[in-house]
Amino acid sequence: MAVVLPESLGASAADLKSPLYAAWQLTNECSLACLHCIEGSGPGKAFPDELSFEEAARIVGELLAAEVPYVAFSGGEPLLHPRFFDLLARFKGRGVGLKVETNGQQLDRKTCLRLGDCEVKAVQVSMDGTSEEAVRRLRPKASLRKTVDGIRGLREAGVAVEVNFAPTRFNASEVGGAMDRAVELGAYAFYTGRLMYTGNAVKTWDRIVPSETQYAAFFATVKAKAKEYEGRLRVCFHELGIVEELRYRAEHPAALIIILPDGRIKLINALPFTCGDLRRQSLTEVWAHYQKAWEDPRVTGFIDELAKDEKAIARLHEWVAL
């Protein structure tokens, strides 16, 4: 899942003593092997050297000491991490805005109540259609019914819900209905955008990518529904290609860090660069390097390469340390 910043976090990283947002990919393990997954997650796909609980707990302590105001947990599927709730509980009562990004398949009633008890502010749930057929084609073995029941459980537990929708050639026409369903279920936000040619999508691209005609109809529907539900549903979408966003970020680095399952820090989700390692460095050291890493000519060089061939993003996980 891509990281979406709260609206208040558009500030640049320059001159800040610590990040405003930490997006933490707890594990690369997932219960599903989605055709479009940019992380290449799936059953048995956990990194061989993922952080131990003790290492992860230390990082939680550093985030709290630095007063990082927002932390989002993703994966893979974060709810599959064996000590997920133990880590989450360490933030309780500390005033941190917590978010969890999930495929929706583990959201039974007990889990929803525990998320509410841990003071999670929002859960982003993947709901990619209105039919079981479309959802299962994109996410084999997934259940739309489980997703919908999970969203209802979250709302009953007092947890705010965001919906994420990944458009493909076989579900793009269902986006209008999915937005209707999101409102009906009480979600406050809806996120979508173009697929990225990386991770699992490299192997499945010709089967899943919408045509430009489909994309045009898709975004027309998203815009119409956004207008229809103005004031009721916050709609965020990326209609342009990734190059425009990256050029902007190169000039205005966001005040966030992305923590990989092994403790390394990514510069941004859509670039193949790391700029630190919380297993071996302090958060202060990592943040200082992050602020300078955006000036590395390899960053603008890769963005220029993407401008010529957006499929170069297939190398996203060939991580290069800056």
C-alpha cells in the first residue's frame, strides 16, 4: 500500500528536528498474494531478517522520544505480525495519531475492538469493487464479505475507516459502486490512483492494467462521485503518472520516514533508495541523513530515467543505499 500523508503534513522536511510521520512496514508477510502488490508481499514472503520484537520496541521508544505525531503501520499485512498489538499498546495514551493499513481479511470483531482499545485513529481497508468476482480476481482467496464485515466492525468499535481501491481492467467499472458502499459503511476517506509497474504487477501487468480509455472513464466517475459526496467523503486520487509527483517531492521532501521490515529507511515509497538503518543507527542520525539524501544526484537521475520509461520503476526493490 502507498503512503498517503495527512493534509497537515505537506510541510518540507527542511529544518525539522524529527519527522512528522513514520510509515512502518512491519512485515512483508501477507495472507494474500494480490496481483498488483507493489511490495511483492504474500504468504511466506516475510524478509529473512525482519526486526525482532526487542528491536521494534526500541524504535517505538525512539519515535515517542522524538514526539513523532503520526505513525502508520502497513506491510505486507501488519495484523499478521506476531507482536503487532504489543507494539501498538506502547503508543497508547501518548497522543500519537495511529493508522493501520490492512487487506481487511483479519478484521474479526475481537480485532476491531482491540484496535479501538489501542486508540487507533484510522484504519485503511482495501475494498476493490462491489462484486466478489472482481475482488477475488485481484486478490485471490480474498472475501469481499469479510472486508465489509470488518469495516462495520471497525465503525462499531469507534475507529474511523478509509477505503483504498486499486483499479484494474476487470474492476475499474465498479469504482462508483465502491464509493457508494464506502459512504454507506461510514468511511470518511477514499483513496485510489493508477497502478504502479513494480512488485507483483510486473508479472501480471498485461492482465491487469486498464486501458487509457478505461482510466479516463474511471477518473471521470471518481470526480463525479467526489462532487456528489463533497463534505461526506474525502476523495484522494493520483490521476497523473508517478514522475510528476516525484519531481515535486524532490523539490519539497515530505517530513516522513518509511521504515522497512528489516529497519532500513526508504527515501520515499516510489524510489529505489534507502538512506539509513534503524537497526544500526539512531532516529536522529537517520533523520539528519534523510534531509541531505534528497540532494543526491542519483535521485534526480532516476526520476529523469522514469520520465523516459515509467517501467523503470520495476527496479523499485533493487534498493540502493545513498
